[in-house]
Amino acid sequence: MKAVTLKQGCCGMAGTYGHESEHQRESKGLFDMSWREPARAHRDEMMATGYSCRCQTERFGGFRPPHPVEVLAQALG
């Protein structure tokens, strides 16, 4: 298994920030700016360590990327 780290900015969630209604537009804008294209292009290979980033990708990208430990555990059986 080979891992490649992409240099991405904030997904837009930042803890509870993205859940707050007054920040929803900015939160989605940050996701669109930094994460939407990599999430679309690398959907089958993408992993994310942050809980907030996984939630945000599920919310705006339409899928939940696994945590790297989940992928490792699955590979080990």
C-alpha cells in the first residue's frame, strides 16, 4: 500500500464552525475551494484523519472517506 499526501487547505468544517448556520455558506465555499476536486478525482483512494474532514466530505462530497487506520485494519483482515 502506497500513501500519497495531498497538500490541501481546510475542508471548511473546523470543528463546530461548519455546523453553525451562520457559517454554512463559508464552510461550503472552503470545501469547494480546497476539497471538492480532490474528493471527486480521488474518491476511491481518499482517506482523511480528521473527524470533521470526514463529516464535511460526506456532507458536501457525497461520501465518507475512511480513516487510514480503518483502511489498515481492513487490509490486515
